[in-house]
Amino acid sequence: MMLVRPVAVSDHAELLALAREAGIGMTSLPPDPDVLERKIARSVAACAGECEEENEAFLFVMKDTETGKLVGTTGIVAHVGIKHPFYSYKLSTIVQACEGLDVYSHHHVLHMVNDYTHATEIGSLFLLAPYRRDGIGSFLSRCRYLMLAEFPDLFSEVVISEIRGVQDEAGESPFYKNLAQHFFKMEFKRADFIHATKGGQFISDLMPRYPVYVNLLDKKAQQTIGVPLAASLPAMSLLEKEGFRYQGYIDVFDAGPTMQAERSGIRTVRKSKRAELTETGDATGMKCMVSSTKREDFRIVFTEIGVNKSGLTICAEAARELGVSPGDYLRYLPV
């Protein structure tokens, strides 16, 4: 059975191993021991309700209950851009015309913006390669939406997810090399690591605030704008199935697309239901994602449930992993 639960302090070593496996470009899960220690502490405090609202971030890990090993991660930042600015490039169009010369032209322009300030961001999605099968990745991704559904007051109505942009075989970004590198004076990997471990203040310090005309960029850089890394296409597809859409916002480093949805319109949020657990035992019926409803220990499993007029039935193993007993409430979604 696959269990998704809040990260714990004791998970540090395994989480670091997962971060190293994820590699460059996953800024929400940097392979830095000190940064991960702070992320774990932040998540533990957020789950306990002991974190400032503007600093709440929830990090979850997936555990293979048969082996006891951690095999994946996923997370939610309740509100971005409150303590530290959240930067994006917004792609827009400028039209210019001169009747006297009979010249008409339109140009795509990138504006640096903070439009997603206060939005909820889902990220930190990573799953070890052997587990990318049998719908496990979809289960890990959708777990976050059950929390959005159960605790709507903790999150924004605008939900975003940044998708990794195009990189070459050497791990370099054509977009970054053609634009940001001129101002940061460092390679993409180093800038990406600094962003992951120290935040985005250096973007404000070093990047120009003037609009960037896309047609002045190298053709290779132009072709990466809003285009996901090939390895990120499955994650992007999962987001699209939930109702997320690309709205012209891109990452300032690699030009990867930012996907956006309204929280209440996300498919899993809309379709999930809440009911009382009435008994544990043999449960046959619907295969469902099932979560507890405790903020401090929000757990999710994939199991069969029985549904009747009085409530739900789940197997004893699922109840044990969720930490629930008859009388507790569960949130569930047939899949």
C-alpha cells in the first residue's frame, strides 16, 4: 500500500536522497541538507498550526508500506510572494502602426511581474522511477487537492504550479543563457541552486525591470518560451486533467510554463466527498483515494471502500495507516 503523510524530522536523510535523485531544476526540493532541514521544520509547524499564515508550507512524503521506504514527495505552499517576492514573466502583445509609412507590426513582449502574489503553489512533486506505474504518480499528484478541499480557508482561490522548462543534454537552459545569464554572471545550474536555497531576492537586485522584446532573443531561446521539459510532460498532463491551464506566465529562468486554476474548480476538489467512517473490516466496492481530515496528520491512501447510508467502510490496514477509527470523518474520491 502507498501512504502519503506529512514529512517528519526523522525523514531528513531519506528526503535528501530523494532530492539528489530529482536533480537540477527542481527548486522546491534542493539537495541541500540545511535547506531541507528548514523545509521540514516549516512543514511540521504548518501542520501543527504553529506557523505564521504567510509562511505556511506543507511537505508530504510517499511511503511504500511494504518496504518502509520513502519513494516520493509532494507539497503545497499556502501563499507565495508574501515574505519574498514571487517573480514571473508575463507574455503579452504590443501592436505598433504608422499610417504614413504603411507599417503595421505586433511584437511579443515579456514583462516581469508579481501577479501571483498570495496564490497557492503546488510543487515538490517527485517519484522514484520504479514507482512511475499503475497510476501511482497520479495518486501522488492528486493527494494535494484533497487537502485543498478539506481546508479551503488555508489556501488561496488561485492555485498555480510551475513546470520545468527546456534544458539541453548538459542541463543548460537556452532561455537563461540568452537572457538572465547576462545579468547574473553565472551558469544556470548555480543560479537555479541559489534560487532554491536562498530565495529570489537576487532576481530583484540584478534583473532589469524593462520589457523584453521576444524577437530580440536568439531563436532557440524564443522556441522554449512556455514549453515544458520533456520529462515534465506527464506532470503537466495531470494538471490539465484537473483543470489547470497555461495563461502566458513563465519562469524567469528557464521559461517553463506556469499552470493556473481556480481552487474550487479543480476536478478533485469538486468531486471529492466527506463521510463518517462507520466500521473497519472487509471493504469491497469502489477504489478510492481516501484521506483523514486531521490537519496535523493529514494522511492519504489508495484503497477500496464500501459506501452505505450511514457512512464508509475501509479495511483495517487502511484505517491503521490513516490513523482513524469508527466515528472519524474521511474525505474520499473514486478513481
